[in-house]
Amino acid sequence: MQIFGVDIGGSGIKGAPVDLERGDLAEERHKVLTPHPATPEGVADGVRQVVEHFGWSGPVGLTFPGVVTGGATVRTAANVDKSWIGTDARALFTDRLGGLPVTVVNDADAAGVAEMRFGAGRGRRGTVIVLTFGTGIGSAVFVDGTLVPNTELGHLELDNREAEKHASSKARDDHDLSWEQWAHRVQKYLAHVEMLFSPELFVIGGGVSRKAHKFLPRIKGIRAEIVPAELQNNAGIVGAAMRAADLA
């Protein structure tokens, strides 16, 4: 069975059909740049371009970088235009995609669901936290395999500012940090999250997970096991398709 997944990020909108038996992309993903400002209309146009690239005509799952309630309504918009707040994203995307069935889910929650079924969290019990490092820091918290949605732990306060402003992948690029310097910031963030949740496992995702060997060995003093995401930067696409399939 195949369902289309789209991952909306702060820098890019990427998508592809997903093979739900394998938990992997059925075709090479297509990506367009996220418009700036990332308004609802502009992002919806980008999503339409990605879906039309494949000539897709079935259900579509989409991630959104913020809190989404009821599979539809956007409540926060930290890394996209503030005009998203209060938007019925499901209705917007359904209209822009010509009436295709649409499901919208928080981006990190989607990545987490994919990692828990097909990736690094497969079969793990207890508290597992999937963290995606990119433009911001997304989070997905699972207790015995059950998702606690919309946790948004990237907005925890760390050193008198939001943690994602200090320890995201974008922060590493913006401040020209070495891998060692950035690993120290990530370590400090993980220690703070560990103090609050005492997880058994951290799964580190986002595009930076492809380079996990450059920073994970530098992180010390965390009691929980820390592993890179296995689906890497495709986890959001896969998880979005999974959620759409669940509701189809």
C-alpha cells in the first residue's frame, strides 16, 4: 500500500509516495524551497507543486512545524509566518490539492511515529524521546509506544532563551560552531530534557542525523541511551503517510 507523505520544514518542502509495508519511500523524494515569508498560501502552493510532481491522486499526509490539534488547526508557528496560527490547515491543503483527502500532523510527531514503527525506536518500551534537529528542535515523546502529541520541547528555556535558538542545527550554522562546540550545546539540552522526563532512549533525527558520527560520540554524561534516527531525514515523510493511512 502506498500513501503520499509531505514534510514541511523551515527551509524546504519535500515529499514522495511511501511504501507502508517497508516504511520507506517508494520513489525518490521531490523538494521545493519553503517560501519566505512562509505564509499559508505560499506554503500551500509549494505542497501542491510537490504532490503534482508525482501526479498523485490519493490521500496525502502532511507534517507541520508547530502544534496541530484535531488533525487540522494550527496553534503555534515558531519557524513559519505567524499568520498560520488559527488556520485550518486541513481545509487549506484539501482545497489547494483539488479535494484530495488530507491529514495534518506535527512534524516531529510524524518523524517519531515512523522511527517507533520502522526505525531506531522499534520494539522499545518505557519513555522514548525522538528529537529532530533542523531549523528548530522538534520532539516526540512516547510512553510504552504511545505518542504524547505536540510536546514541542525545543521551546524549553535553556540559558535564558529557547533551547532551539541555542542548540538547533540552524544555530550551529548561524554561529559557525565546530562539531565539538555544538555537541556541548546539544549535551546541555539533553541533560535538561533528561532531568524532566528520565527517558530510556533518545533518538536523534533531522538532517543532521546523517552526520551523527561527528557529534554523538562527543556527548557525555547522559544516562539514557542515545542513537541516531534510522530513517534520517525521511522520517517525517514516512510518518505523515502513516498518519494519513491510519485515518483513511
